[in-house]
Amino acid sequence: MSRIIMLIPIDQDVALTTISLSMISFLNKHKCKNKFDKSILYFSCINDLLDDTKLIINKYFSKFVNILHGIDFSKSFFLSSEYCSLLNEVIEKCHYEKILYEFILIEGINYNHSIYSKEINYDIAQNLSAEVVLIANLKNNSFKTIKDKEQKIKLFLKKQRYKNILGVIFNNVYSPFIEKKYHFTKKLALLKKIKRTKKELFIRKEGFKDIFSLILAFIPWNKNLIKIQTIDIYNFLEIQFLRSLKNKTVIIKKIIIFDEFCLNMSNKKYVNTLIIVSFNRINLLIKMLYSNVNSNKISGIIVTETLKSKKHIISICQIFIEKKISIAFTKKNTIEILSQLLDFNFNINIKDKIYITKLQKYITSFFCYNSIMIPRKKNNNYMQYSPKEFCYHLKFLSRKIKKRIILPESYETRILQAVSICQKENIADCVLLGDSKKIYNIASDKGIDLSKNTEIINPVLVRNQYVSRLVELRKEKGMNESYAKKKLEENIVLATLILESNKVDGLVSGSINTTANTIRPALQLIKTHLKNSLVSSIFFMLLPNEVLIYADCAINVSPTAEELAEIAIQSADSSKIFGIEPRIAMLSYSTGYSGSGYQVEKVRKATSIVQNKRPDLIIDGPIQYDAAVSETVAKLKAPYSPILGAATIFIFPDLNSGNIAYKAVQRSANLLSIGPILQGLRKPVNDLSRGASIDDIVYTIALTSLQS
């Protein structure tokens, strides 16, 4: 499984390309040898043509880096349909590419490419569960500048509550700041100032103590790295030159135009100078060079308007060659060359590999190996999925096992739309119970692309096959053949018997039926698993930054302490299947011993039962919701709570509070909730809310497939 690292600029003028290339070099150097064909997958959030990093990777580093092309968030409005579609594409691609690469490196989007850069970067990082590296500049060593920068980063993180901050890289740091204020240079600095404890590294939802405890690197400003060489200019102008500069560094500090009207040129110094001269004035320049003792310091000469042959030019310019001066020539005139030079800049993509490698070596020398390569240890082995990633994970696992799921409400439009999606994405083999002609007519009328290969069971043709089995299962309750035939006219009963006979792997219903009508046949015919005494339900609440589990919000009206304990254990076991760490909050209107009453004592007793039966589980109760989700509130109300204000499973004391809470959160926050997912049955039967969306149904089908 690869690590996903995202570089996010917090200043507008951050040299993101240089940091990206240096990070690529650093990660490749410290990769697991021979484990992957190419160790890094890279992509940026802007158009391929605007991405300098991508151009350089293609040119020099494609041997160990693959590029994910076609990603461009700069042209779409945040949360628009195009944006959401692109985000889903990125999440899906990264989700499936994880097994192929050791690292996925994402270059975030700058403000100058999109006014929504902060929102876009945050959304991508959260939904990919990326380790975030913030990139900032620190060009001034004044105390005020340092404090302002610290406050800016704190404010940035307060507004954008990233759940997985790896650290901060300060680029272009003014050197005296490092040497005088913090008394370190290069690696000594990293050893002294970037030695961090796990506690210092962990940024909780409410904030953090010290931004400087998160530093991954201070990269001092080095003016020598951006010095322009003659080779850079020649390559930029795309002109021929006679002397190779591959093994010699020739710096350019100024450019002058040679003109015969310039007086006393022979007395001037030409250290690190590039001279542009027209071919018809070349003899004057040669004459000047003979008389000027400083002419050996000239870095290069560009001869314009050269219509002669190369051999002829060499013979004329022999003096330049003797003085080891680089000479280039072009048919363009001086004005054209000057016009081109107006567009010349320090853009890294005009540099050669030697320069880029030198830059990478310089920058990575300041990287702290432990802070980058040894991520924060987790207390468990559970994946912490973002909501969208959790959904893709469900689909991915469901595709692998490809179970048969029966849906008895086959005349409902939402069900047919969900089945169409499951077919196209190979999530499950959906079996519809109904008249095929009627089903296809409904699909056609509603514009639903339902495959002709969809398996449809006509209930009229198969009911009689299950009469004897229904009588056998319910004979103790007075079931006879006549009553069995009548009950089998209900599609939900017939579908449950088809599941019981192992002809399908799971059942999903409830979009038009009540919860009672969906669950009653399952309790009567499927029955509970041997280790369970009851059936309960959970809802996966897909909040913007995390996935939480609510239970029981659909089945048990007023559970006893023992039943509440069993619901908690069932929910914990379910959470493990889907990679969510079980941190259980037994909810009440009181935290600890701050209140009393029958309901509080029931929750307290249930908590104690779970602790005795399953000491491996992290659980606290009674506890109020705010203390269960907020570290700040937990410190005030429950300072010794084992869940530390970071609960993932919430057990409500009764159906009344649970059902109200899940619907209030779902509708008020306009978020996706998947459920109710039933727990405790021998075979998976899941009930849909009658207000279920198409996505709700698709993910419920996937979950049912996994439960089977």
C-alpha cells in the first residue's frame, strides 16, 4: 500500500516545482529497493501544459516516475458538477493505483491558477487521506515576520482542518535567520530543532501547540543556484554555439549590445558579460578584444545576422576560440534576439539535468529523514478512510467477490437506477423479483439503461416452489399450506425464502416497504446467528472529514443494558470489517458521574458489561456527544476518557434518540448515510430508508455483498 503525500502551498510565490522535484528525488532515494517497477506516481492539479514539474519529469525522470495525466482543477468551479466528476475520477484512480506504487505525490494548486485553491487542495487531501506537506516562504528574519508567518499557518490550519499533517517546509529562508536566531546550519538544525515527539506531531481537530514542532525543513536562500549560464540562454534562444559548455560553468551577470558608437569600450570590464553583436560589426569587436586585457572574462558572444557558412564564421571568430570565449550565432537580427530575451526568466524547465540534479541535492540536504520517511505511528492497524475513499473501498471489495443480491422492490425507479449502476460498475449481480416486461417498460419510460442480461425472477412462476419450505420453517407458529401461499404473494417474503435457500447471497429492501415489513420475514425465516440474541442496525455517517457509525437507529426501541452491550459489540465487530477503528461512545445526557437516573445507569451498566466481555475494545460511557467528538470538551468533562474525544462508534440509549439524531445530522449537513445495515442475522438482509437516494441503495448493495 502506497503513501499519498500532497504538497500544498500557503504563499502565492512558492517555488512549488523545485520542492516537488526535490521530494521526488528524496522519495526515490529512500524507496524500498526492487519492490516496484516505478516507485512514484505523480500528478498535479493543473493542466499538463502549465505544469513545469511534469515537463521536467518527462524529460529527465520518467525512468522511476509515472505521471497521471489529464487532471486539471483550475478550470472548474468548486463543487460544480465538472469538479465533482473530476474529484471522483482522481479518488478512484489513486485508490486503484495504490498497490502499484510506493508513493503517490500530488502537487497542489496555487492561488494564481484558481481562486478556489484552498478549498480544492483541502478537498483532495481529505478525500485521499493524503499526508499534507505545507510549503511556505520565509524571506525576512525579523521577529514580526516570523510571528506573522506562524499565525498565518495556524489560521490556515484552523480554517482548513487537515486530518493528516506531515509537516511544513520553509523555502527561501533568509540565511541569517537560521544562523543567528536558531543557531544551526543545515543538518545540525535538523537534528536540534526538528526532533519531535509523537505528541508534538499530532495535530488534533482543535489546533496545535507550536508550528515550529512541525518543521520538515528550512531551505536557505542560495543565490548561486539561480545564476544564469550562457548555455541556458543559448538553449532558450535555440541558437547554435561553437564551444561546448557541458564541463564548464559560465555565469552571465549582464548582457550588452556592441555598437561602434559606444566610446571607450576597450577600457571597460566585461566580467560575466554576454555581448550581442551584429555580424557586420564583428571586426570592431575583434579589434576591441585585442586591446582589452579584461576580454578573457567575457562569458559569451552572440553574433546576429550571420548569413555566412559555419566554416567562414569559425575562421573569423578564431580569436574568441583562442580566448576560450563561448560564441553562438544566428540568422536573426539583434532586435529579434532582444525581443526573445524579454521573455527569458528563471523558470526551472529551461535548465539542464545537471542543474536540476544540483538543485535537488541542495534542497534535499535540508530534509529531515525521520520526519518524512517515518510517518506518525498509529495505535492500530485500521485504515482511516475519508468518506469518498470509504465508498470506493466498498465498491472495490464488492467487485472482487461479486455476490448475488436480490431486490424485491423491482418496480421502484430508484432501485432500477441503482441496479443499472451496479451492472455498469460490476459491484454485484443484482437479481430483480418481478415481471420482466413491466420492469423494462418502467426503465424505458424513466430513461434507465437496464441491461438485457439483468436476472429477473418472475414471482408468479416460482412461488409454489417455496410453499413447503415456508410451512416447515413456521409450522410451530401454525403455518399451513393455504396461509403459506397467501404469504408468498408478498415479494419480500418470497425474496427472503430465496435467500434462505442459498440461491442468492443477500437481500436489500425498504425503499417502499417499512422497516418492520423488511425485517420481520428475516427474523422469522433467516433468524439470528448462534452467537447473537438480537438483531441490531448501524448507519455509516459519511461526514466531510471522517466516517462514523451510529447504532442502533432502526430496530430496538428500548434496549436493556444487556442488549445495549450486545449492540455495542456487534457494531465494533462490524466496524473492523470495513477498516474503521472501534472507539465506542455509550451516549447519554450525562458524562461520567455528573448526572443520575435510570437511563444513565442503564448506559453505565451496559458499558461495564462490554468492558468485562471484550476488554480489547476501547469504550467509554455514559458520555455526552460533545465529549465524545471534541478533545477540548473531553478534557473538561472526561479528562481520563480512553476515547480522547475521538469516538468512531456512537451507541444511542434508545431508538427514539438514535433515529432522530441520524436523520437530523444527515439532513442538516446534507451528507450521505449508508444504512440501516443489519447485524446479527445468519444471512445479510438490509433495510433501506424510504427516503434513500440512489447512492444510498448502491452502497447498501455493496455492503450487503461484503457481509455475505
